[in-house]
Amino acid sequence: FTTVYWSSSDENVVKVDANGVMTPVEKGEATITGKTLDGGYTDKIKISVITNFDELAEKHGRYYNLIESVKDSYEYTEDSLDALAAVVAEAQPMLNEGKATQAEVNAMVKKLDDAYNALVKYVAAEGLTIGFVEDTGVTLVRDGFIRYSNTVSLNKKSITLEPVLQPAGSFYSSIKWESSNPNITIGENG
């Protein structure tokens, strides 16, 4: 009898197929048993599955180096770079302790990749035009001329101005609004 039946004492740790090929599943210990068809011969081997931290360590190092190399360079937005840095910092204790399960390590690798893929390129503003929010009764007569229609008094009326940056998708830290006419005031948010 040349047929051997294979089994694992814990398939949550290691699986074994009909050809005796083992597939590690999760950190732990299991016994693999091989038994001949007639049951006359049996052998066992104890398997210890350990967590593989290699991918986590590689990505942690790569993303940490990226953060250090682009810090204060305005290559990415500060918020998206801070989000990646937070996940890199969260992964560090997992690497230091070396106690995580493979599922926990895989989840952290995904979290690192998600934060990396969420990085937003910083696009500096190269120009600015001003538009306005079209409130009820407000119309644009022509560039630079906004009109309230159907009203007698403009006292305490407001129009919200909107900055439109060029190129589209660009970033700015703040806009300072000012009016050349003391009878027309403008707030810090336009």
C-alpha cells in the first residue's frame, strides 16, 4: 500500500493536503500525521508555525523613510502625511514585541498600505479667482459685478465669496480678505 493519508491536529494552525503539502495558517503548534492505507504504518511530526513579520518590517521601514525624506517638503499634504506617520508609529510596537498573530500582522500591513495609498500630493496654488455662492436674489451681472435683485436696501445683506484656485486641486494655507471700500465689510471667511 503506497497511499498515505495526511491529517493535521489543528487546521487553524496548519493545513495539509492529500499530497502531504502543508500550508501554515496561523501562529501555534499542530501535529501532522501520515498513515498508510492499511493503517499499519503511522508517523507524526510536530509543526510550530510562527508569525512572519518580514512584510510588515519592510513596509514599516519603507514608509518611515518616505516620511523622513519628504517631511517639510510639501510633496504631500500635511494631513495625509500625518495619517501615514500615525499608522507607522502604531506598527512599531507590534514589530518590537513580536507577539502578534499572522492575522494581526496582515491587518497592520493592510492599514499601512491604505494610509500610504491615501497620501495626497500637495499642489501649490498658482493663482486665485473669486466667485460667489449664489444665494436667493443674487446674480452676477458681469465679471466683478454682483447684484441683489428685488431688494430696496443692501443694509445687513451678505454674499459669500468663494476662492477658486488654479490649478484645480491646489492647496493654500489661508486667504486674507480685505475691502477697499469702508462701506462694504468682509469677514475672515469671505
